[in-house]
Amino acid sequence: MKRVVAVAVIVLAGLAYIGGFWPEHRRAVEAEATLDALRPQLADAQARVRLGEVLGQQLRLSDAIAVRNFGEASTLSSAFFDRVQQEMAQATAPDVRDALAEIQQTRDQVTTAIARTDPTVADVLRQQQIALRRALGYPVPPATPAPSLAAPADVPPVPPAPAG
């Protein structure tokens, strides 16, 4: 009789263990599956944040050029292009890698223009900004010609105000 009770106690203890273990095990497996599904999204979000930081550096460089602070621009340019190189090595999306490679190819041109205090480098920086925006999936406005200050040909001139 003691043997039957001992076996019954062992069986009940085993069933209690399995009864408590199985739901927890199932929840752990589901949580792991959810985690596995979210890892690619996290990696994509981290890549977008890093690329956004590159865009931020590019905008600071553009601002320095816009106010003709070429000393600061030189420092910002080096940091920017170093970061572009780092991000190129980490990028997994082909369009992002291509955009960063295109930007990296302008390094010598930008560095030379900054050293010469050439404000026309802003055009190159604008193209870089557009490339980064596209890589991030941001809308990019179409290129528009600079507004003309001349009156259109079909608009008659405004008569001068009467003197008096």
C-alpha cells in the first residue's frame, strides 16, 4: 500500500509539474517567436536612425557653408564623410549603400571646395541631401528653376506713380 501511495504521489507531483510547466513553456516559445519576428524590424529601425544621423550631419555641414563658416565646415566635412564611410560598411539595403557610395565619391570635391572657400559647394551638398532623403524614403520635391524677377512678357509694365 505504501508503494501505491508513493507512486501516486510521484505521478501527481509529475502531473503538477507538467501542468505548471507546459503553459509557461508555451508562453516562452510564443514570446521567442515574437522576438524573432521583431528583430528584423528593429534592425531596420536602427539603420534608419543611423542614416538619419548622417543626414543631420550633412545638414549641419550645409548650414556652415550657407553662413560661409568654412573653418567649421572643414571639421564637419571630415566627420560627415567618416560617418558616411562607416554607414556604408553597415548598410544592408542596396539603395542605401549606393546613395552612400555616391556621396562618398564627392569627398575630394567637397574638401577641395571648402579649402578654397567656394560657396558653390552648396550645390553638391544639396544633391547629397536629396540622395539621403531618398534613401530614407522621404519625399523629395522636384527640382524647380529659380524664380525670375523679370515680369513675364504678357504682363504690361506698371505705370509710374504721378509726381506730385
